[in-house]
Amino acid sequence: MNMTDGLPFSVQNYIKIRCFFAEVYKMSVFLHVMRKHIFFLIVIFAVSVTHAQEASSLERINRLLTKRADVDTTRIYQPKPGFALGLISSGQKAGFDVDVNFSFDDGTDGLSQYSLSENLCKKAGFDVEYGSLALSYSFELGRRSAQRKLSFGLDLMRRTWGLRFNYFSITNPFVSSLTLGHEGADDYFHDEIVTDEVATLKSFTIDGYYVFNNKRFAYPAAYKIGLIQRRTTGSWIAAARYMQGSVYNSPDAAFDSYNLLDCFSTMQASVGGGYSVNFVLWHRDPTDFRDKGLRNLTINLTAMPVLTVFNYLKTVSYEYEYDEEGHRYSGENVSKVLCRPVPNYIGSAALGFTYDRFFFSAQFIYNRFYFRSRDAFNASQVEVYDLLEGLGYKGVFHDWALKGLLVYRF
């Protein structure tokens, strides 16, 4: 029998409510006492799950970077993978050139040229490698090659495939010129200006490759420590590149020079392939497990023509006007076009010398990527060019580097 039986209904409800809140209070006291223990249990559980996930992820990454491949051992020697530390010394020069051809209604031809580059950039730095992954950092030595420069590179070079990431930016004065008519004619005009203003060039690239004869040919052998070519071997290689570049020129700088092109940005996607060969000039196998006695001298030559199948170009031309007080201000005329496909080229050469656990590499890398369009400007988008005819655009990114690398494998 319930003790509340016989009591008025309102009193029964009051007692039930009091009992409910009493139970809630007891539960809150219990939770208050146990809150630290519960907190620690939650933390331990979260750390355990995270550690398990991290361990699993780290193991997968480690296997990717250090897995020993199934290769023809008569052609390729694979030292035990591990950490390596190296020193870098390099010289580099990069820049951008563009020609804008046009003609007026009266038939007069014109050419506007624009050039931005750096002086020879001398750098030194460090290289840290683990398995097939290499991270490098370099800084300029001596006189600066540009007013401002930033560069960064990351390589993942494996026997079968690889990726290379590269970014650089340059801020420097530029040269521009304007030519009208033909030399010797009465209306011929030519002038060149080196402005005190500066422009900024930025370039970001991702290069990828795939080696077809990957069981007998070690493409990275002359570029990084970790794979050694025993006998002269070559292979066809598939290549792909994505590049995003831009040049920014301020309105004041553009006003002081003869420019039809003040700013531009481009996105390119290229595919192709070529051939790479390792010439082994000297090889001697190691005499113990720590690679003592290992000797190797290899030269690599690689040529990879590609076709730029996607070539998007955005250009900006400033339009100058004056207000009532004579102050100059500018607007923007923007053009966006898809340029026609163009052939481009990626090439490199390297010499690699291995002595026990030491490795030295001298590398030369050359890139020359073109942009070209007969309709570089969309007349419906850029009204300032309505008076011009036969407008054509031709530009090129050029970048070459000579790099020395000395590495010790632990």
C-alpha cells in the first residue's frame, strides 16, 4: 500500500514533486563527486582513439616513404631507407617576358614589350630527407637578386612516380617599351623605360611523373640519395604539370610606362612525356651492411615535351581619368579568355656520385613555359582596345637553376 493513499490529491502531487527533486539533487551530488573521474575517463578514451588513429596513419605514411620495391637487383641497388641530412648550394634565375602586337585603323603596326626578371640568385640551405620524401629550405647569399624574393620546394621522388611542388615570388623593377611603325619610316617611334616602380611575379607549379620501366630504371638515382643505378638503363616517362602564375603592376607604375598589359594571371594544365636515361660510369657494390665500399657515378639526362591543353588567361588594363580638380584615378578593364593549346618543355640533367653513405649531386633544371593567343583580349570586355586591331599576345615564363647537393645518410 502506498503511504500517500488517502491523502488529498493536491498533497499527493506535492509529495511526488518533492521526491522527484530530491532524486535530482542526489544525482547532481553524485555527478559532482564523479565529474573529475568522468573527465579523466573521457580524456583517456579520446587520447587512446587519437593515438590509435595517429599510429595507424603514421604507419601507413612510413610504409609509403620507406617500402622497399620489387626491382631487378641486377639494375637497381636499394640501400636501407632512413633519415638523411644535406647541404645545398644553388644559383637560379627566373623571370617573365611578354609581347603584345597590335595595329591601328590606319595600318600602323605596334609592339608593346614587358620584362620582369631577377639577377642571378645565389642561395645556400639545408635538405632533410626521409625515405622518398625531401624537404629543402634555402636563403640568399650576398647581394639580393630582387627587392623581395620568396621560394619554397618540396619533392616526393619515388622509383615509379613522383611529385614536385615549387613556389617562388619576385618583386623587382621592370622594363617596358613601345614601338610604332617600321624602322626607317617617317612615323617610326621607339622608346624604352626602366621604371622606378616595381611589379610582383608569382609562380606555383606541381609536376608529376610516372616511369614505365620502373623495375629496371631508377629515375631519382642522380637527384637524391636512396636509389642507385647499377647499369646504364633508360625509360619512357609520362609527365603532367599544373601551373598558376601572375604578374601585378600598380596603376602608377603602368602609367609611367608604355604598357598594354598591366596585370595578368594564368592557369595552365599540361600533359606529355619523354625519355630519361641513367648513364652509369662507375659502380662497385658495398662490402658490408652499412654500405661501406659502395661507389657509384651516374649521369641522368631527361627531356619531356608537354602540350598545354588548358590555358586560361585573365588580363587587366588600367584606364586613367581625371576628376574636376585634376587628380588622376584609374579604373580597370578586365579580359578573360581561353588561349589555344601550345607546346612546352621540361628538361633536366644531373650527375650523382655515391661514396659509402655520402651522396653528391649536381643538377641543372630548365623550364620554359609559353602563353600565346591571337585573341588575348576580349574586345567586348576591354573597351579601351576598340581602336586597335589584330591584337595578339605572346608570353613566356623562364626559370633555370644549377644546384649542388651534399647528403649524408644515417
